Amino acid sequence: MRAGNYFVGAAFALLAGGMAHSAVAQDIKIGEINSYSLLPAFTEPYRKGWQLAVEEINGAGGINGKKLVVVSKDDGGKPADAQTAANELVSSEGVAMLAGTFLSNIGLAVSDFANQKKVFFLAAEPLTDAITWSKGNKYTFRLRPSNYMQAAMLVEAASKLPAKRWATIAPNYEYGQSAVAVFKKLMSEKRPDIQWVDEQWPPQGKIDAGPVVQAVAAANPEAILNVTFGADLVKLVREGNTRGLFKGREVVSFLTGEPEYLDPLKDETPEGWIVTGYPWYSIKTPEHDAFLKAYQAKYNDYPRLGSIVGYQTIKSAAAILAKAGSTDPEKLIAAAEGLTTGSPFGEITFRKIDHQSTLGAFVGKTALKDGKGVMVDSSYKKGADYLPSDAEVEKLRPKD
């Protein structure tokens, strides 16, 4: 009798284990990688954004009836660690796709891994043009507006300034180099009379602001392009304000209007800079209102741009998976190419030609309000309006 009970119990245990495994097999996993420990000002709101998206997706029935699970890893700001994380997510976790990354060099490293291993990758934040053009591949798609797109938006305003002598300050790695190169190219095309009188290339995250400010001041530019962000931006602004670098000079600045970079400046925020950013407090559309209400209800906090990026990355991934009806990489690619989906900024499309989304950005000016930096006179620029023609893209992107 005892032996019979044992075998019945063992059979039940195997059955229960099989049922549990079957339930887990019904989940769809996305492997998410980001520089959480290196860049918390952006990545913590970003994580909150994607967690809200997962909650909403599963609350609405998941993806074709299957639960969405995000398995997240920290790359520590190191490309090699990001590739190791990607490998673990694919080989050990069995994820259907990879998503995320922040720094451009890390995005390129994961994109290269995705191409080699034939895994779908949705890059969230990396802005380098190489990810969809010179080093683009069939397995990689990108959500955020690229350096080219943001430069084109800024040049639209910057080219109207009277300034002819320009200096640039940018972090010395893929993102900074790419941003400066494309801004100079587009600006010089619109304004052949411009002179580029100085370039400063501080190491990312390690700016020595005193010598940088001194060198730029010595070149006596009439305008400055800034590409620094995070702690480097705070140091640059503080030193620049102290030494009067920005007085009487126009400044055009990538990303500075994003709350995660504007907020730490507090009452030191320089006024009148032309910036890209996210004025969440002045966007009045039904799509953004719905996102803002849900985000504030869940977190009792206001969103940063990272929140939008994290949220939309997972919403876009879910839309691709739902349309594909499969986790096969080739079917995911076919579903993503030309996919149109909603976002807090309105409808966006992932272009077939280069896998770039048409998510746009806000352009405005910095101002001080109640001792805090804000964006004023801002307007939303649709990404599709700031991309080169298909013929140009074909020259920039290698054939698959």
C-alpha cells in the first residue's frame, strides 16, 4: 500500500511539475539590459516606465493571452558586460527578444550580439546614428529619435541665430562624437558662413569643467553647442556660470530640457538655451494625459523622459510580439517593419528602410520658474519630418 501511495505521489508530483512548467512556458519573456548602477537619474524613471507598461499589458490580457515577463539586467555601463548579459538572457532565460540599453557604445555592442546570434533587439535609448545606419542590421530596431533627428530639430532653430563663430563641448565617446558630427554637417549646410572655432572633448562622466570652460572662452565663440548631460552638465553649467562663459552667447544643447538633467541644476539653470527635452507639465494631448495620470497614480511622482522611453519600449515590443503571433526572430522582424503603434506622444511607425521609429522630441528654451529649471516655448517635432530620404538612407546603411 505504501509503495502504491509512493508511486501515486511521485506521479502527481511529476504532473504538477509539468503543469507548472507548462504555465511558465506560456509566458513571453523580454530580456532588458540597462546601465542602472551607472545612470540612475535616467534609468530609475525608465524602469518605472517599463514596469507600468508590463502592468497595463498583463492587466489587459497579456500578449495574445500570454503573460509578459521582463527579465532585467544591469550592464554597469560596460559594453562587454552588456554582451554577457545578453548572452545569459538568450541562452539561460530563453527570452523572445532583447530590449533597452542607454549609452551608444553599449547599444552598438548589443546590436552586434543580436546580429551574430540572430536575436531581435529593440534599442531604447542609444542615440548614435550608426545603430540604424552605418552599423545597422536586420535584427536591430531603435525607438528614440536619433542624433540626426535631434540635430535637425535643433538646427532648424539654431540656423536662425546671428552667431557665426561656434564652439562645441561633447563627451568623448560614440554618442558625443556622432552628435557633434551631424550637427556640424547639418548646420554648415544651412549656414555656410559659420566658423567652427573650438572643440572640447571631455571624457564621459569625468569632465574637468574648469579647463574646458577656459579653453572655450579663449576661442571667443558667439555660440556654443553642448552635448554633455548628467553630472557633467551640472559641473559645466556651474563653472560656466562662475566664469561668465554663457553671458552674451547663444547655447544650443542636446537633451538638456529632459527633467532628469534639468532638475539637478535647480536655480543654476541657465536661461534661453535652445534644447530638446520633455516638458511633461505643458503637454496637453489625450495620449499624454492618459500616461501622466497612470504614472502619477502608480508612483506619486512626475515622469521624466526616461519614464516615457521605458514605457514605450515595452509597449512597442508588445505590439511587435502581438502582431507577429510568434517569438521567431524572422517573424518579429516582419511584424516590426512598418508597424504603427500608439505612444504618449501620439502615433509612431518603425520604418522598414532603417528600423528607426518616428517618435519625435520637444524643442524649446530653458527658463527659471520658482527656483527650478523648466522648458518654455516648446513644441513637438514629429520624427518623420526630420529624417533623410530613402535614397540617402540606402547609401548610409549596409545591405542585409
